[in-house]
Amino acid sequence: MLPIFVVLVVGARALTPLFERRALMIAAPLLMVVSVVLFEASNLAGLGANKLWDGAFWPLVAVSAFTAGAGAALSILMWAELQSCFNSLQIVLYVSGAFFLGSVIGWMTFGMDESRLVVALLALPVLSFACLKLGFSKIPSDDLPKRTWGKLRFPWKLVIVLGVYEFVLGVKQGASFESDLFAFGVMLASAILFVVVYFFSHRFDFTRIYRTPIVLMVCGLLVALLAFSSNSMVSDVLVSAGYALMFLMLTVLLCDIAHRYGVSAVLLCGIEELVMFTSAAGHLTAAGMEGGMLPVNVDDPAVSVALVMLVVVASMVLLSEREYSRWGASFFGAGRLAFDGDERGRFVQRCAEIEERCGLSPREKEVFQLLAEGKNAAAIERELYIANGTLKSHTRRIYQKLGIHSRDELRALVHGEGSIRKGQG
């Protein structure tokens, strides 16, 4: 997948949006299906079932691996494009739900006999393609990914933190880490996030979730330290849950940036996917310890202490931000995106300034921005899944905090044609 991610990130401006390129849409599932067929052919070649296939084993394996990686990379970034079409609440729900479903399906394939596994691997890419096509067909044209997007300064701090988590996970997996436990960790993180946001989104401060990955990672590493062994089920589940939650948070953030600012999700999520390969360094480090190439053993307390310190120091880059009450773009550095002369960027920044000055709640911010975009009541209710009475209540409260009385005054305020007369908070 690495070469494909690099090509898509470097050529994002020329290639995106991917969903408009019919050839790529079809190629993604087709490549994955071809990879399964080639892999099965390599098994036959390895068994010597046909003399004509002598010497074809390794070439077939190599081509199978490449086609699988290419198809998976295209599919991942196309799904990122689809997720970037949603509002903040929908992004969290769909991304966490997708992670949970994916981990459940992955867990169900563990130990599956070869014939059933082949059927599953052939069916899943086709099903994914059908769902992707259906998803894009349901998106209003105004919300689809655009070809034009502004210049930006990528939030590298978060990427570095994710890279550290990837490395730590790689060390754990390279030592003694069961696939079942990793799947359970992902299930745990994604299920908790989905339930919390689905049932408590109106009363829950979303930014609190961003502090959770470091707690899970550190607790998992400390369990291994206290057990004097890297082989701990509790430790493995906690570490994998912490990593999964961090990856989920960053995916949600990047899709939200793409939605709010009109930046390509292929570029943002492509860079995120490239960081995943830092786990290979963790695997190599663990292998070096096990093979005696490094002067310490993976079970040594010093290794656990070093990993804890690495996670804490790296996470301080994220957790040192002063404003914890604001989730999303500005909290993670997206507020410092450089949109030179970009109209969409100026609009979002102006909305953010007004929201901050008037102390709007997270839900009021969503309603305010949709009102500023000129969307009618029915569209807002549908997008935010709220009743008409709830929308009227939020709108009344927003008008009160801004000291205005109509949508015309609100739009004039956003476009710099009016001034804020703060009402009673």
C-alpha cells in the first residue's frame, strides 16, 4: 500500500476527487479480487500441481501482494472522501461504526478454513464497492468533494503523536501480541466512542475523548511493567484500544477538516495512512531485542519505562493546548490553516471567531454555521437529526447571545457587515 499512498498524496491535486474517476472506483475492488485469485494460484504453484507453474510461486505472491495493497489503498481513501461529506456528528458515528464493524468481521475470519476465507475475501470488496456507490449517490451535490481547495499547513503535531503510538504498538506486536486481542481493543475503543457520541452528544464535551488514548496507552504499558512481562492480555487490549482511539480521533479530525474547509480528504487521510508504517520500526526493534542485537530484552522493566516516557512526552505535544473546550479544527491546529485568499477559509474563520466571542455551545456552533451558510430549517433538521422545536430553541438562543433578531442580521454579521451586540448569556 505504501507506494500507492505516496502517489495519491503527491498527486492529490491532480487526481482528486477520486469518486469522479470511474476507472479508479472499479479498479479498487477489482484489484482486491484479482489478488485473492493470484494468491490461490500461488498456492497451487507452491504445491507443484502443474509443471507449467514451476517457478511461478514467488512472482504470483508478489503480484498478489501489490494488487491487494493497491486496491485497499484506493478503497480506504475513497471511503475517506465519502466520510468527509458528512457533518461532525455523522463523521464520528460513521467512522467509529465502520471501525467496530471492520474489527468484528476481521475477528470472525480468524481461524476460518481456507475455502470460506476465500469466499469472504472475494465478497467483501464487491460489497464495499456497492456500499460506496450507494453512499455517494445519497450525498447532496453541494456536499460532495470539490476539485478546488485552499493551501494549508498540516497539523503535524498530531501525526507525530500517532506515529509514536504506532511505534509502541509495533514493539508490543513484535514481542508477543495476539491478533484477537488487537481486534478486541479496536472493538472496545470504537464501541465506546459510538455509544458516547450517539447517546450523549448534546451533553458531552467531545474534547474529553481526546485525552483518553494517552491514559489507555500508559495504563497498558504500566500493566506490562508491573507484570514483568510483555505477554499480558490486559496490557495488550489497553494498548491496542489506546492506539485505535487515537487513530479514530485523528481520522475524525481530518475528515472534519476536509468537510469544513474543503481540503482533499485524500491528501489528509493519505498522510495519516503513511504514518501507520512507523509500526514496522517497532516490529524491527522488538525483533532486535529478541535476537540479541540490542542489549535489552523486550520484557525488561527498562523497556516498559522507556515506552511510557515516550508516550507521555509525545502526548504532551497534543495535551499542552490551552483550550480543551473546543473540539475540532482550532483545537488541533487546524485554526492555523493558511488559506491565502480562500473564501471558504475566511468564512469558517469568521464563524469560529463569532462562536468563540459569544460563547456558543458545540451544538449551537453547528446550527450557527448552517444558518450562516443559508440552509433552510428542513435541511438543518435533516443534517443534525433534530426536531423543529429543538432547532427553534437553538436559533433563539443563538440570536440572544449575538444580540440579533433575524437570519439577515446573522449573515450580515458573518460577512462583516454588522457588529456583535452580545445579549444575555
